[in-house]
Amino acid sequence: MKNFMTYDFKITELSVAVYVPAGGGDSVHKNRRFHGIVYNQSGVKNYLFDNNKTVIVREKEVLYLPKNSNYIVDIIEPGGCYAINFDFEDNIHEEAFSYKVKNPSAVQELFVKAENEYRMKKAGCNMRCKAALYNILAEIQTEYNLEYISDSKFSIIAPAVEYIGEHYAYEIISIKDLAEMCGISDVYFRKIFLNKVGMPPLKYINMLKINRAKSLLDTGMYSVQKTAELSGFNNECYFSREFKKRIGVSPLMYMSKQNQL
């Protein structure tokens, strides 16, 4: 896993980005044509490889499947997953592994974005799919290396990070509540969060909201007002300001540009 989590990927091809519902997909895989990365949305699966290696992937975990591998999927508990098959310049010779992400909502949204882009087949979809995949790889590498460098300190704020990922779009989250959840003061919580996540907690929460909003607008199914609501913004004007600050254009202009593609 360590090689994968430090590798500077140069993606040469993205073969497919799909959602596989419970009961879908093949159970026997021989000589995979591509590397694969999977977000297991629900259920539990056991992957049995021909070298006697076994990898169990649980709910909200990421699974890496090496190119040319042979395996059988044993369904322990049925559930759906997102999968992306891709190739890159070099081989890192990494074995299959599963990894429990600390921010499952953010990772899932990136998989959803890749699947949406691939399914809709608009102009530029391949580049946007690759961009989503790069962001997925960056997200899990960042998480892994923060944990590797200082697991003890990150574990202090881990309950808050997980809570943010699960609730940011549905409720107003206060720093005071997050700090109390971790059993530390507001000041110490902000200090550790900035040090380990790389940005203040409120900025991190807004980043997740804007990323979600961008994915919703990409579908072309939601108005700016509905997108703001589904992304956790109670005020449409505030949402528009924050969106423009991060993306560079207003939500309305962004939606208009997407419709032109």
C-alpha cells in the first residue's frame, strides 16, 4: 500500500467509470486489463486472489485492484459500489488492498462525478473523468500520509472529520460542537485541524459543500437555489459568493457554460 500512496500517477487511459449495483458485476475476473479503484458504498465483499491473498472490503472503504490480477469476488453482504478502471505510465507492482477513508462523503462525491461524466458523454468528459480520478488519488494519498506521519494527533480530530463528512450537507456544524466531540478546546481543535488537514475547519466544510454543489450543477438537473439547498447552504447569495470565490465564476455562469458543452 505504501508504494501506491506515494506514487506520482500519470494516467494514460481511463477505461470506464461506473456504478455497480448490488447483485451486479462478474464474480470471476481473469487477467484484469486495467488497474481498478473501487469505492464500496455498501455491503461487504471478499476478494480471493490466485496468489492466496485475501482482501475484505467493507462499507465506505476504497479498494485497489492491480492490472493483470486474477480473483473471485465472494459477496458476504450485498451492496453497491463505484468503480474506475484506468492505466498509467509505469507499473508500481502494488498488491491489492483496501483502505478505510476518513472522509467517505468527499471521496464518494468524486466517484459519483467520474461516473456522471462518463455516463453523460459530453464534450470533454474524458478529461473531467481523469480530473476526478486524480482528485480521488490525491484525497486518499493525503489522508494516508497524514495518518502515517502522525496518527496519534490525527486520531484526536478523526471523530470530527468523520462527522463533517457525513453531515456537512444537512446541518449547520459548529466548531464548538466538533471540539467537544474530540474532548479538546476550540483553540486546540483549530490548531490540530489546520496542521493535519491543511486548512481551517470552516474552510474545509465550505470546500466540501462547493465540491458537492459543482457535482450537482454538472448533472444539469438542479437550479442554483436547489443546488445551494442540497449542498448545505441556507442562503443562496452566500452560496453564490463562496462558489465564485472557489470556482472563479458564479453558479449561474458555471451552469450556463456546462450546458454549452
